[in-house]
Amino acid sequence: MVEGKRLYGIDLFKALAMFLVVALHINTVGGALEGSAAGSAQWWISDFVQIAAYCCVDCFALATGFLMAERGFRPGRIVSLWLQVAFYSVVTAAAWYFIVPGRIGLRYIASSFFPALTSKYWYFTAYFVLFFFTPFLNALLRALDARGRKMLLAALLVFFSLLPTFRPLNVIPLSGGYCFFWLAALYLIGGCVKLDRLYECASGKFFVLTYFSSAAVMLLWQLLFGADNVRLISYLSPTVLVCSAALLCAFCRMRVPDKLTGAAKFLSTTSFGVYLIHISPFILSTYFAGGFAFIGKMNAWLVLPCELGCALAIYAVCTLIEYLRQKLFAICGIDRLAAAVSDILDRLGSKVGASR
């Protein structure tokens, strides 16, 4: 890779990660997996989709570390993200209030203006905290040499993945990966991949094979120890971590044709909006929860294309909505307002840094 040149493969990586998020939620919240008879062909197909998609959150956090490890800290960057999250939080809450009377009150709508403080979107809340620690994490990564970063990777793997999976340490509150600490660990791992160019240690084909091999290990684990044994299927699991890291490296090796770079960048910029829309409490409880249980009762050969087709349709609709949201913000001048506030925060941040 030429220094300073955009890796469009990472844009596609983020888009794929978000597609996998949707596929995962179809199986879990949507009920596609529970809707099938345990042990049936339909169940195992849905289970494999769930296994293959489980690395989605880890992928996003790894990409964050990969992209931000060498960037300077600009506190203003959080402003536009906050406005995006608040917009969907408020709009979906208002829709819930009017469409399902009595389900929520006006206080719930008011609290939606502060999404990071109310934890309506757990990932954003964890990322919001992580954002303000990124300069310190970056300083740590830069202070270490290549050998030191390898030791850091080993420590993160042992204490944040291997031990929590097989011998949990209660002194490390990882909450199954739904927390700031796990995102911070993934951020450091992604930063190590970037700084030491670990994606260049093997071919793209090798990394793709590694992803499918790790997914196969998880499936084999269930075959050997029972379908309800999900020890290896969690955000903290080393097998899930390997899947996400392998995909990151594979997409780093990808060469995106020039004619597709615009599409890759577009999908990257709209990917987080897909998450915010389909995982909003209103959408989840009203339309998503149990809404895909019918897939488990279809003929086995229809399960995979139906799950992927539903995920693709949801992804496409949410992408369109996010595109319209971006246009609305531009027309209403919200983008300019966010940029002005960001500039003020960045200048304040620079002054604080200079005073030290």
C-alpha cells in the first residue's frame, strides 16, 4: 500500500460488517434460529449464518482502531456522529409514541436527545467513551516498538479473549463484549494491524481461508459438545476474534477497481446509519422481534437465500434512508452547524494541548 493512499477495501469491510450485523439480528432478535426445530437442517443452516456473522461487532471496532491509530485527535469529530444518532433516536421514539399509543411517554422522547447517556444504542455509548480515550491509546501504540506491540497483542488475546472464554476473570468487567473495555482492546488490536502492517504477512486468500476455518471450528464445537454449547460463539471468543481479524486483513489486501471506489466510499459512509435504523428500540420491538421466525419453517434449501435476501433488503432500505438523512442535513444546514461546532471544539482542544 502506498502511504497516504485510501484503502477502499476497508470501506467495503465496514459495509460487510454492517451487513453481517443485520444477518445476525435476523437470527437472534428476528427469531430465524429459534423458529426452526432444534437439530433440523434448517436450524444448522441458520446456526452457521449466525456463526459466520458473529464477528460483525468485532469487525467494526477493529476497523476503528485501524483507521484512527495514526490520526490526530479531533474532539469535534464526535459532534456529527452525536447528531446522527440523536436524529434517529428522536425520530424513531416519536414514531413509537404515535404509532403505538401508551407504549412510551414524552420523557422517553426527551431522553432520546442524549443517546450516549441513555444507552439506547449500546455500541454508540461504548464508542462515545472510547473516542475520548483514543489519543491515549494511540500514544501507547506509538510508544511501543514492533516487538512491544506483539507482546501487547499477546496480552490482549490471553486476558481479554482466551481466559474470559474458558476461565473468566471477574476482575475484568467485559460484559460479554458489550462494553468500552472490549472495544478498547479491539481498537488496540486494529491499531497494531495497521502500524505493523500485519495484513501483509500473508495473501488475501489465506486470510479468507482462515475466516472460514475459524467459523468451521465453531460449528464443529457445537457438533461435538452440543448445539446449545455456545462457549466459542461470543464477541470475546478467540474464534470470533480470529474471524474478524482475518476479514480485516483480507479486505486490506483487496484491490478495489477505480470504477467501484465511489460505491465503496458511499457504503462506508452510510453503514453506521444502517445500524442506527434497524436496531432502534422502536423498530426492534414493533417490527423486528420474532418477525423472521417463518424462515425456520421453510424448506431447508430456501433458508440460506431467504436469510441473506432479507438481510440485503433491510440493508438496502436503511442505506436509502441514511442517504436521505444526509441530504436533509445538508439542505437544512445541520452539517454546517456541526462543522462550526466541531471547529470550536478542535480549537479548544488544540489550546488545551498547547498549554501543556
